[in-house]
Amino acid sequence: MKIGAVIVTYNRINLLKECLDCVLNQSQEMDSVIVVNNNSDDGTKEYLDNLKDKRVKPYHSDTNLGGAGGFHKALSIATKEDFDYILIIDDDAMIEKNYMKKIVKFAEKNEECNAFAGSVYTEGAVDTYHRRWLTLKVIFWERQVPRGMYNRPRKIDFATFCGLVIRGDELKRIGLPMEEYFIWYDDSEFCLRIKGGITLLPKARLNHKTVLNYKTGSILGRISWKHYYGYRNRYDCAKRHLGSITTTAILMEYFVFYLGSLLMCLNGDKREQGVYNLKMLRQVIRDCIEGNLGKNEDYLPQEG
């Protein structure tokens, strides 16, 4: 049995060190860890190049490929190594020592299952965002698996790239994540290709070193540069998997957001956000209709 892992990192060297330590010291032996360094400038390249553990195989990109491009590259490398199982993980996710052992043990007894995901804990509680169902296809409505249902293995439709494990032969069958997405929805689109969905294994746990999202208020008041990719890629994902009725419903939703943002512009306190929303939503709607994907220089982290 050959087991590998892929990690994408960008300017988070201390988190990467901890993440790698967790992966390399699993109770289930790990054979190889592919790390895509998204053009970090915080010493990540030097750290990876000087590691003595030969299981770590760094790839240094000369540009920031985004999470989607990074995982596309990492998994393209992984497909050449004939892994039986591949762990897909962010650099801020710290898997418990027996994470892979629990997943592999279940997988070996359930050969019909092609992908697996453990529980994601943030600030000591299950972060339900990471494991979801597609409950209403016509409007691409997703429901998070509630904490009360983390009591036994169960089928889900979506798992973020925060501890997703896929069989190597299934990866070869379905292909790589959409690098053109840059960020957001690359994991959702990828999951919709997996035969039989994903099996949630609550007893396999990881600690996601971020903070829970406590933001409240209107979604229109919280739109940022990331939403450009989220909205655009959500539409493209629906177009690929759910059909024209769903994509039409999504465009109508975006037009409602546009009208709501117009009203924001009439409020002095909300005008700046409203103007930003209008510009972004015009670009989103145009790109959805024209089928434009890829990195957009107008919507990058330094700008928002």
C-alpha cells in the first residue's frame, strides 16, 4: 500500500511546519508528501529545500497559482506516483496522529467508497462548513452537516480540501481540480465528480488553525474580492453538473444582489460598499455569460 499527501502553501511557514510534522508522523506510514509552494517570500522555499526527510517533495511555483492552481499542480504530480490513497490538505490543517490510519482501515473494509473526510475542528468545536450536502439542485442549495450528526459514518456530497482523502484510481478516473478557478469552488466541483460521493468519518479528526466566522449582517455588506471567484465559479460548477435551470436561477440571484447594491448606494454609510459590489457583480455576470475563468488581476488579496 502506498499513501501520499498533497499540501498547498503560501506565506505561512510556521503553519506549514506544523502541518508537515502532523502528516509525516502519522501512525499510518506516509510514503510521500508533495508540497506546492505558491511563490512564498517568507523563507518557505529555503525551509523546504533544506528538509532532510526525503518523503517531502517540494514544487516551487514562480507565481501564485491560488489554491485551485496549487492543488491542480500537486495532484498532477501525485497521479504519477501510483498512490493507493491521497490526502489533500491545507497548510493550516493539523491532522491527529491516527487520522490516516482510521480512514485507511475503513476504506479497506468498504471498497465501494472512493473518498473520505474526517471531522474539522476549529476553536475546539466542529466547523460544519467543511462537510456539506447538496439538498436542492435547482438553486445549488447546500446544507452543512449539523454537529449532532457527527456520530457515525455517513455519505456527504462536499468536503473542502481540508482533510479530504481520495483513492488513487478514482483520482485518475475523475481528473484534476479546475486550476482556472484560482480559489473557491474548486473543491466542490471536484467532489461532484467522485463516484458515490464522500464518506464522512467523524472519528478521524483534525484541528483547523483558523477562527470561526462570526460575521453577521447582510451578505451585501460583507462582499470582498474573494466573492468574485466564489460567485463566478459557483455558476461554472452548476453549468458543468446541474444544468441550465440552475444556472438561470443563479444569474437571477446575482441580479437581485445587484439591485440590492444599487439601494446601498443611496445610503451614505453603505455607499462605498455598494459601489464596490456593483463593479464586482457586473464583472461576475459578464464572466458567467461569456464563460471567462482564470485569475483576475482586479480581484487579488492585496486589493481587499
